[in-house]
Amino acid sequence: MRRVADIIREHQDDIVRLWTAKATRAASARGLDEPELKNIMPTYLASLSSGEQLGSPTATRRKHVESHVAARLRQGFHVAEVVEEFALLGRCISMMWATAPREERPDVAEVEQLFSELHGASAAVIELFSEHLQDDEQTEKRYLRLIQKVASEALEVEAASLRERLTEVLELVMEALGAQGALLLLNETEQRKLIMVASAGVAKEALARYVPALEAMPLAAQVSESVDDPGLSPEDAEATTLEVNEDLRRSDVQALLGLRLATHHALIGVMCVGISTARDFTARERRRLESLGEQLTVHLDNAKLYSDLRAKVAALQSERELRERFVSVLAHDLRGPLSAARVGAQLILRRPEMLDERRELARRIDQNIARTDRMVTDLLDANRIRAGQRIALQLSPCDLDGIAREVIEELSTAHGERFLLEATEQVRGNWNADELRRALWNLATNAVKYGASDAPVTLTVSRTEQGARASVHNVGRMIPRAEQEQLFKPFSRTRSAQAGLAKGWGLGLTLVWGCAQAHGGKVIVESEDAAGTTFSLELPPDSAPYQPRA
């Protein structure tokens, strides 16, 4: 005769495989993948072969049954289906000796003990289902009403009010578990960190201080895995006992339970509850927290999706306003030079015999058409930059100091002798002269527009360890640091620029940034009230390596 435990140990994989194939036929099992379906059953089966006496369920096997039932409750199984799973396990085990010779089979007494054990597991299943239905129904109804309220208000109220509503949720969770403290952390996706959004109970300050310590806790490891593995489902979330530090103990939290809040596609956050008794949380408490956490997760995810949707709508609205402004500016600013060119052309056509006397008029027509061409080119290039494309460059050896000198000469005809050039040596490199000329022209023009009218504008050209630098400095009101990050976006102007008399499209600095990027360089802005504002264009000595390959 062979012992049942030995047969189970020898054929464990075969039993699990056979049980899984048959268990998938249950109605509630549809849609579950294999790990979700197996759940704790392989562990429970292994415990039957541990050598402990069969027939009277041990604490370990009882715990396995409780864990299995908790998962099945979350998955929506009926009690009869879970009872049938344990009966099915008994049939699969007995099939391992069904065709074996008599001497290879266990004796009748051991078989009776096995089925007595499984009958006890089935009775525990019925008991646990009854407890769940009786004890949790009213609490969960009240909880559902509250979080539905939170969900609807989350679509309307500001973040400060939402925090108050989430605190109410935590207070109900504490009531449901008889806890003394609770904490809710939400996942900040971009920063990949947990941010505390609400806390409740006598130990809320201690729990808030405890947040940084989560890095070293088992729950944090579980959270980290969920961030990296979007395939994990909410059913994978199990309540995890956390370590309690001295600060929490002084605040009357002696045991702490944490739960990961996750959807099928993302980590939402973490909820923790603390009790004032130094003991393990019961399976019922864990089950209740998991059930409440699953419902909270759904509503938090809906609120987040709605918030993301509102942000996208706002972005689309901003995009529409930007396009309207683009068309308005284009129509207004192009009308001037085109009208001047048209009038001049008409005058020439009326008196062609006086063409020699109209050379100055022809020159103005050429200037206005060239101005129009520059404006259209600027708009097209700004649009490419905004779309994430680089300005195409044709590179050749050029003098940065010479380009700066040409810019000063051109601007001096319109603005007078306001410009100073500081260049102690010739600075050469493999760049695009036209783009650099446009970038310095834009920087110098901005310096005239927004700088002090009685102070000079200084262009400085110098060599650096990394290549070359061209800077434009003016004295005037500083640019706030908060606005500096927006300067290089298309159609973006500082508040002081918008409030001032100087007009502009807000494209100049976008083109400067695009020029720097296309050359493999960068733009730096430094602005202080006392020192003034300096824009520096930093370039590598050779921009060829930074050009896209054909």
C-alpha cells in the first residue's frame, strides 16, 4: 500500500494539469487566464502532501482555503462553483491510482481521510461565502454610495475638494476594518513616485511621515513590479503586511496593512490602514480591504481618465486658438509688404516709359517681396520646429564674428548706432551662415524692442572649449524664471512683452532655438534686474555630425 501524500507528491504536476483542464469548464472561469484560474490550488495541493495528518484541516490549509475563496469572490464565482473545485481536486487525485495495481493504491482509511479533508475545505468555503455576504453587504453598499459620490464630484471639483472627499472614503475604510489610521497614495506617472493625497485617523501625521519609508517595504517592491509590468491585473493585488516603525507605534499604530490599487493597464496608487493592536490581520479583514480597494480603483481610474480627457480638450482648444492667431497674424502682417509691392507695380505699369525714373520704386518692390519671403520662411520653419522637425542646413565654413558684424550693419540703418560688437579674434566653424544671421538678427531685434532705449545692445563672439558662443545682451527688465521655459515655444511672448508697445509674432526665439538645435548647439538665457538679459547661442566647431542622414 502507498500513502496518499506520496502519490500526491509524485504526481502533483499531473494532478494540477488535469484539475486545470476540468476547472475551466465552470461558467465563472471564462475569461480567466491559467495563473488566475489556478490561483492558490497548487499550493493547497502541496500542503496535502506535507506529512501532516489528513482529515482535520490545519491552520495552514485553512489559510490556503481562505486565500482561494478571497480570490474567487473578487472574480465573481458562485459558492457552488468553488465547492465543486475542491470536489474536482479529490477526483483528480484519485485518478492517479485508479488503474494502478492494488498494492500501489492507498488503503481505504487514508482515502477517507483525504476526502474528509476536502469535505472540510468545502464546508469552509460555504462558511466564508456566508460571512462575506452577511457582514460585508451593508458596509459595501454604504461604501459604494460614497465613492460614487466621490467619482461624480471628481469630475467637477478642484483638487483641494477632492482631497476632502478622499479623506471621507478613508474614514469609511477605517470604519469597515475597525482601523485607527488610513493613508492613500496616488501614482505620479511622470515622476514614477507615490504622492500622498489623503490621510485619516489619529495617526495621520505619523502615516504621512511614513511615506518615504515605503521605499524599503514589501509593498513598494510590489508596486515597483506593477509599474514595470502593465500586464498585471487588479486581481493580482493582495493586501500586504507592512513593517511598523517606532514613530507609528508612538501614534498607536501597531500593525499596518497595505494594498496596491491597479487597473489592467496602470498603477493607480496604494492604500494603507493601521490598527492599534499588535496582531496579524485576519483573512476577512484582508478580503474586505481588497474588495473595497478594487471598487475605489475603478472610480479613481475613471476620474483620472476624465481629467486626462479635459487636459486633451484644453490642448485642442489651445491648438485651435493658436491656428486662428496664426491666420490673423499672417493676414495682417503680410498685407503690408504685399500691398506696397502691388501699388508700386501698378505705378510702373501705368507709365512704362518712365521706368528709368522709377528705379527707387522698383527697389522698394524688391525689398517688400523679400520681406514677405522672409516672413513666410520664418512661419514655415517655426511650424517645422513645432512639429518636432529640424531645420534643414547647408553647411559651409563661415566666420561667426563676420556674421555678427553684418547683422549690426543692417540693424544700424534702422535703429542707429546702438550696437556694440565684442570680438577679439576670428571665430570660424562649419555652420550655416544664413541661419546664424537670422538667429542673431532676431536676438538683436528683441534686445532693441524690450531693452532699455538709452542703453546699448552688445553682441559678443568668442571661442569656448566646446566650440563657439555668440551672445546678445541688453539692459532692461528681467525675464521671470517661470516664463523663461516658455520663451522658445511658437507664438509665445512674456507677459511684459504682451503688455508693452512692441509688437511681434512670438516666433523669433523659436527660430533661434531651432537654429541652435539644427547646428547641434543650444540657447541659454540669463536674466537679472541688475545685470540685464543675455541670450547665448552655443555652437560646436563642426555641425556636420548633427545633420540627419539622407
